[in-house]
Amino acid sequence: MANTILVQTHVAAMDVDSYNRVAYNATTAFQNGAALAMGALVPNPATGRNKMPFVFQVAAPAAVQTNVWLAYSPEVNILTAGASQYKGLNNDPRDFTNIAGMPFDAFKPVVGDLIQVTTPFFSNAKDPGTVTGATVVEMTAAGAFESLAAATSGYAGIAFKILRKESTIVGSDIVDAWILECTAN
């Protein structure tokens, strides 16, 4: 299964440190671009030189909401074999996921941010390439993203406007990607 490739095309988090956090969930892995509900500051699970002072518990949102964060870590694949971890053996970013039990990066999109995402960012068959006339992206109650032809009346969650399709090269493959502008969070 291919995972989302997310590119921070132009986001406030590049310049404002408070829009960036270290996230952690002991039992759930998150692909980049996954919606996150940011929880409380937790004791850091790392030790020694890997210890970080500010790590926040995260979970998938339980309902449509604002104040959503997105998983976004450097796409270095990790192969775990027993107690050992090997990084960089597979350089295809589509195989990357943020492993459960390991701290990972997250950022908070703000209105006006531009991101580029590939098809796995969206719920199955709900990407802009399969939804006729798609112009907006909204989060479902299950915490997934889907494109729609028009905004839902009364919707009060994180939302994006679809600006354009822009294919990108990943390895030797050309994959579909979309530029999205955050319109609410």
C-alpha cells in the first residue's frame, strides 16, 4: 500500500515554531498527512541523546473538528528487526509511515497554507481525480479527508480548497498530486 507524500509548499509552520510539535502515540502508526488531535504533554518515551523535552500525545480525531494537526516527518523508512532499527534501506517515500511508539513530527495548518498531497491523503475513491467537479476537501467524522464538488452547508472543521492538480515524480513513477489551500482550521 502506498502512503501519502505531503509537501509543505508554503506553510506558516516553516517560520513559526509554535505550529510544529513532536507527536507520539504508543499503539497507532500514522502516515504523513494523517489528521491528528493534539493531546497533553506526555513524559518523553525516548531516552539518552534521543530525549526531547516536549512530546505531545496524539490520536485520530474522534469527530469533525478544527485545531487539527497533520503528521509530517522526514520520509526515512525504518525497518525494525527485533530490538534493532535500520534506516534508509528503502528510499521510496510512498512506503514511509510514522511508526507507533516512536515520536514523530506534526504541524498545524493555518488559513492560507499551501500543501501538496498525493492520492492516499484522501479516503478511498474520494480524491479529486475520482470526484467529478471537486473543489474542496473536508474531514469526515472518521478523521479522513475527502474531496467534494462544493462545501457542505454548516461544516465546521478543517477544510481546504483544491487549487490544481500537479503531477510529481517519485522514483521513476509519475504520480498525481494536488495543491490544497487551507481555508479553515
